[in-house]
Amino acid sequence: MTQRAKVLIFGAAGRVGAQIAAELLRESLHVVLVDIVPEPALRQLAGRLLSDSRIAAGSTGTTTVYGAVDVLDKTAVAEIVACEHPDLVINYAIPITWDATKRLPNYAQVSAAGLGAFTPIQALAPLSVGAAILESGIDCGYMVGNLPDITIPVVSGAARRGLSAQPLCGAGNVGLNQVAMRGQIARELEVPFAEVELALISHHVHWVAPREPGYSNEGPFLARALVRGRDVTAELGDLRELMNRGVREHYESHAGFSSTTGILASRVALALLDNSGATHRLHAPAPLGLPGGYPLQIGAMNVAVDLPPGWALEDAMAAMRACHQLDGVEAIAEDGTVNFTEQARDILRDELHFDLPAAMKLEDIGVVATAQIDALRQLFK
């Protein structure tokens, strides 16, 4: 890792953003916390995280704070990136959270449209930050936490057109799936967790489906488990049910975007920053724009898919695109255009009184997202 590596986190006052900051401070990094909350409140948060890291790990980490920053203000974001010159930028800022949507009286019906139906809102901040990094002229890594197995392919479309920095990968529910399923295998086979290896190609639908109303639990995935190097996959029975049990037994129903997400994001960040020549085997979504989540080897700002022998990347990508379709997204084009499923469009029309377009181009995301947020807020009233 570089000496006193610097990581800039947008959305640092949120649950996941603050967890990432806490974990990186324990590793004695310099963390730049940026959020829309007022600066005095953000300074207090940074102070608490610093105190925690010093008590827990004897950390020498340091912080810089930028409060009252709207992540959608590309000029302001670009100025912060240029001023701080970070090694890595992580975005977890979002204009309106999914937790807010859960307060809707018709949430069960809205949920059936899939998280992908809210790609306009989810993609807005990552696109703004990616464009600001490009505008700043700073050469740094970029991670996205907003529904990354869908939004990173969209941002990658913008990067191909020279409109955004290219995210290296994300952190999200694929990592939660993997560690929970691996833990369940260890529990049911009565072997130590450390002796279980699990290669998993999965999507956030596999984490949401066992826990959310209305979600399809039919999304394809690939899994292979080894214990002490021996393939035990055939001994595990129904792999979908095994994964469902793992998710249900390792995460409370109200866990939402849990501490696991933040810790995993920090592990991915530390692996990206590691210039020692080592590579780290982790699970993360959307490496370099691929749909869904994969086992990876990560080191020195390089990300490579790490598939077991006999697995083809084309098959993995096809499975993840099929999961997109169960999540409201028919397809994502190379230029970042998102095509939504008819089912998702019907549900949002009926439940939110919002017309989701059949196809949403990059240049339309801001307008569509604003209208979608307004539709949600009308229901909150």
C-alpha cells in the first residue's frame, strides 16, 4: 500500500460510508469525508470515528471534512478531487435512499418492480462523481457502491464516451451472498469456515429475494464449493435453498445495507491500494463494467475476474444479464442506455403514477431521476 494512502468518500455520513471510513481509519489511512450534511455535524462524526480507530487499533489515521456538499454539483466535486488528489474515490452518496422507499404503504407492490427500476436515481450520483473525476484531471481509482452490478455498466457506458472515469468495481450484495453462503456451508458440513472455499457468480437479487416481498427467486447463478481443496458442490443439495438459508440466517430482516457491506467495501479499497505486488481474492460486483458480481483478484488498482477451471466468462455474464431482467432492467447497451422491462414500467405506473421510459439514454438520466424522486415524495406526503 502507498504511504498514507488517501481515500475520498462521498456519502461519508451514511451508514455504509461511515463504516468504510471507520475501517480505513483503523488502517491509518487519510480519509476525506464528504457529505451533504452540515460541516459541524460531519466534523463530529469524523472525530468519533477517529477516536474509535485510536482505541480499537492504535490508529494514526487522519481526516479532512467537506460538509454541505451536493454530490450532484459536478463543479464542486471536481474542485474537491483536484484539491485533495486522492488515490481512490468511493461513492456511496444517493439523492434518496431505498430505506425511504420502504416506508411507503404500498412498498410490497413497489418492490416487485425490482431495484433496477430505480436505476435513474441510483446512477445519478455515480455519473456525477465519475464526470467530476474526469474534469479534475486527477488519475485515481474509482469505486461505486450504488447498486453497482447495474449502475457500473451504465457508468462504463459513459466512460466509453469520454464522459466519466471508469469505475474499477463496486462493493455490494454479491459479497454478502458469498460470505453468508460460505458460512452456511461451514455450519452444515460442520467444518471450520477457513477450510471452505466458495466461488460464486451472483447478483444483488440473490440477496434481496429471500428477504423482500415481490422479488423473483429464480435468478441464475454459478457456485462451486471446496473443503480442504476437495469439490463438495454435489454434496450440498439444492444450492439456491442453501444460499437462501445463508442469507436469512446471517442477516436480520431489518439489516438493510449492513455493516458487512461497508467492511467489504473497505477490504476492496485496501486491496486496490496495495502496491506490494500481492493480490487479494475477494468477491465484488461489476469489475470494469461487467454485469453482476464475481470472484476477483485485486491489487495495485488492477481487477481481474478469477473464475474456477471450466467456467466461462460468457456464461457468467449471461446469467447476470438474466438477473437484470428479473430486477426491472431488460438490457444495458454499450453506450449506457438502459432498457427497462415492461413489468417494471407497469408497476411504477400503477403504484407510483410514474412513467418509466422503455429506454433511458445517458443524457436523460437526470430528468428521469428527478421525476422519479418527485413521484416518491408525493407518495410520502
